Amino acid sequence: MTESSVRIPIVLLLTGFMLPAAAQYYPKLQAGLWEMERASSRPTNPPTSRPNRMTLCLDDSVQKQMFEMGAGAMKGMCSKHDFKLSGSRATGDFICDMGGSQMHSKSTMVLDGNSAYRTEIDTTYDPPLMGQSQTKMVITARNVGPCKPGQRPGDMILPNGQTMNMRDVMNGRKP
């Protein structure tokens, strides 16, 4: 796996799951084990039949580092990064360069306190990126309790069962 093939999914993960903080304020999520489910569709294909599920052991320091990394990545890649948080609703409007394609992403996140959220993201790519010109993604996430014994803050278990630590990835270590 090349560095760029890891970096693009990581950036998409940060922008999708955590709704990047291009502003100084971001939704503070409860520490513990988060279960996230992502379903996506393209206009030419039906929605994916099986949503992708993953878990993330989150604490305040990892959350802050993920937001800072997302915001930092956006500064170098995005010409527009509007983020607004009002009460339990956050909206984003981003235009970024992703692998030679212009990505325009509009997102809405609705928080249920600090223990759950739902994010809808509509994205277009011009020219198409990896054969896709448009995607719609829905992410639901909820805190399911404390992290499992032996987990470190930042540990993420991917849909394929692989574990990687987001803090290690953000610090430049290979997943």
C-alpha cells in the first residue's frame, strides 16, 4: 500500500466521521468506544447492501488531534472550508483538490448530545475520482461504552477486522 493510497482514505475518514474543524469550535464527543457505520451510494449504483462498520477508541486528546489534523490537511488541499456549528447541528461546505480532481462536499451533522451523531455528505468530483463523479454518504455513530480492555486511545478496528491506531497514523507511523 502506498503512502498516498493510505493518506486519501485517512483524510476522507477524518472529513467524513469527524466533520473537519475548519473553525476553532467543534463538537466535543464523549470519550469511550464509538461504533460507526457508513453507507454510501453513487447515482449509477444502488446503495451498498452492507454498511461498513468500524469502532474507534476515542479520548479527548485523540479527538482534538484528529480535528487539528483534518483542519491542517484541509488548509493545504481546500480552497473553501466553511464549517458552522449551531446547537446540535453542524454544516460544512468544502472544495478540495483530491488526487487531481476537485471535490465539492456539503455535509450536515446532527448531534444527539455528545454520545451519538448522524452525518450526511453529498460530494461531487470534477473530473471523476477513481471513476466516481458523485457520492452520497451517511454516517451514523454512537458511543457504546468504555473502550475494550487492551485498547489504546486511537485504536480503530476497520470493517475487515484490521486494527490501526489513528494517533500513530497522524504521527506518521505506518498503519
